[in-house]
Amino acid sequence: MAKTTAKEAEIMKLIKKINNLFSYDRYYKMSDDNLEKEATKYKIGGYFDGRIIRRGKIIEQLIAKDNASMFKRSLIISTFTLIVAAISLIISVIAIFLK
């Protein structure tokens, strides 16, 4: 088995971080304390019923937040792509008429 270089290990670490950004498993693996911190950070209320932390409620809200952020990013990327495509089309049409 080949040894991994420091550069390869760094790349693998980065890939793992990126994967965690798009994975909901991280919420299920968090401790109650970390989930409570996330809930406070994003102002998620109604997760404590007086005795226990309602993990399901926090995780559900965090996943909804992530989905909303991904939708927003996707919308921005799609809009940018559409603008670039339109500009390319205009340039191509102008080039055809200038020949």
C-alpha cells in the first residue's frame, strides 16, 4: 500500500470537510451540548421542554436551514450561468454579423 504524502492528506481532509458541509449526518453525530449551541447560534427556539433537549426538533430546523441556504446558492449560481450564456450568445451573434 502506497504512503500518502502530506499534500494528499491535506486534500483528503479538505474533501472530507466539503462533504460534511453537504451532509446531514453531522447533526445526528453531535452531542446535546453542540446541538444546543447550534440552536442558539441560529436562534432556533422550542427545543427544550423543561427536562430534555428535543434533538429531533433542532436537527429538523438545522436541516431546513441548510436546504434554504443550498437553494439560495443554487439560484445564484444558475442566474450567473444564465447571464454568462446570454453574453456568450450575444458575442457570437455579433461576431457572425461582423464577418
